Amino acid sequence: SGLARFIQGLPKAELHLHIEGSLEPELMFELARRNRIALPFGSVEEVRKAYAFSNLQDFLDIYYQGADVLRTEEDFKDLALAYFRRVAADGCRHVELFFDPQTHTDRGIPFAVVADGLLAGMAEAERSLGISSKLILCFLRHLDEDAAFATLKAAEPYLDRLVGVGLDSSEVGHPPSKFERVFRAAGERGLKRVAHAGEEGPPEYVWEALQALNVDRIDHGNRALEDPRLVERLAAEGMTLTVCPLSNLKLCVVDDLKAHPIKRMLDLGLSATVNSDDPAYFGGYLGDNWQAVAERVGLTREDLVTLARNSFSGSFLTDAEKARRI
Ligand code: ADE
Ligand code: ZN
């Protein structure tokens, strides 16, 4: 359709993508075979049927289980390359991807295996697909502060190849303030800071991400809309929100895409962006998320251009890099 072509042709960046969440069931089976791992599923169809979630924790349980097939540097490279090939078709020019090292180091996979594999996939994507990318290390917030500090220590040899740190996993009960010191340490090492906040957690968690973690972006941020003072602050700062429409639908953060707040966010002057979060689990990649909100929320082409512009202005590309990307 005309709309699909318009979206495909817009230069876009993806700023909220968990690379482990791009593991398609087909690749899960291939890696299980390659690594001689028994899966608790008999077929790709059976895996897909298990992807019915009523909240964030339902999803996280199956997402951490799926990651068990990732063992070697080649596995992580193949995972990243499969994702980049898929979003190249969507007209995606730049990606800032999250990874969860603790999910792997806690299974005995060295940090270097994970990071070297992902970085190899990123380099190959830049060469063969022309997609640039930057890597963000996420701390798992259901684990403690000491574990986050140990992860930052393990990342020490890679600091020049990481653009920032993030905070993900189970939000409610794990407020941003729990990670204030490790985020300060990351900032002192020259890293950008982002955090998931206001996906399921209250507006207070978004305030904490701003005030205790000094974040450069808010991941999700949906529930910030419940607090007018917070909205005012986010708009005044030009804070980027990395919003994930199909994720919000699958995790029941919204009941219906028609009622998705992305349009309201733009109308309130917030720098919202559209992203896929965990595309293999939530039924769509970057282009599908754009298409879904454009159609269901009824965005104008002007809105879509604003969203595309926000995806680059909210990125961690330098001005020189931006000039070459757009
Ligand atoms: N890890 C992967 N996807 C996530 C999400 N949407 N929220 C929190 N943690 C995550
Ligand atoms: Zn996320």
C-alpha cells in the first residue's frame, strides 16, 4: 500500500531492541541442534503457541528460557545478523541494541563470548547492509546492585565499544534508585544511561530514572502520562521516550492499539519514538510497529515524519554520524 511504501522509505532508527528478544523459534531450533540442547518444545508452532502473555513477567520467564540455546560467539553473531537482515528490509538505518549479559554469564557463558559475537554481527551488518549500530549493556533489575557492579567490571575491556548502560527485566518492586550508584559509576566511565521506566511501574519510577539515574532516554514511559508535572518536565527537557506499541499490546500495557498513547505523547510535545522491543516474541519488527500505529491510531504523514526525526535526534549518534545516516 501507499502507507507501507511511505513508512518503508522513511529513514528510521530503532532505539529499543533487546537482541535476545529477536531470537525466532526457527533459529532457536537450529541453535539447539548445533549445541546439542534438548528443548522443552516439539516444534516451531508449539513455541509460537507458548507466546501468549498477560504481563511482563509471563514474557520474561519464557524469554530467559529461550536464551539458553545461545552458547557460542557464532550463536550471538548469527542472532544479531538475522535481526539486522530483517530490519534492513524495513528501511532501518541505525540500531541501538540492548543485551543482557547477566542472562548469559549466570549460565557460565563468558562476557567476552557474548560481546565479541554481537560486535562481529554489528560490524558485518554495517559492511554488508549499511546499517550502523551501537551496543547498550543492560543490568537485570531483579538482581542486586553487587551483581550489576560485577557486570560493569566484566565489561571493563569493552567500554570503548559500548555506548551506554540500561536497566531492564521485572520493573515493579525494583525501582531505579536501587541502581543509583552503578549508574553513577557507568556515567563516570563515559557511558550514556537509559532505563526502562513506566512500562508497568508507576510515574514515580520515571521520576527516579531522571533524578537518581540521570538518564539520557526513558524506555517505554507510558505511565508518565498519569502525572502532568512529569509530562511537563519530559517535554521541557526534550527527553526521548522509546515506545514499543506491539510489545505494549502483547504485555497488556494497553488493551487495544487503537487506544495506544503514541499520538497523545506527540500532541503533548513529547519526543516519542516507535520501536519493537522483542520482535520475535511480540509479533512484529520495526516496520510492523510503525504500520500498526499508523493504521490503528491514525497517524498523519506529518506525525510519521516527526517520529522518524525523533528516532535520530534521540539516538546516540554524533552530529557527524547523523549527517551521514539521514
Ligand atoms: N527485557 C526484554 N524486554 C523487556 C521489556 N519490555 N521490559 C523489561 N525488560 C525486558
Ligand atoms: Zn524493553
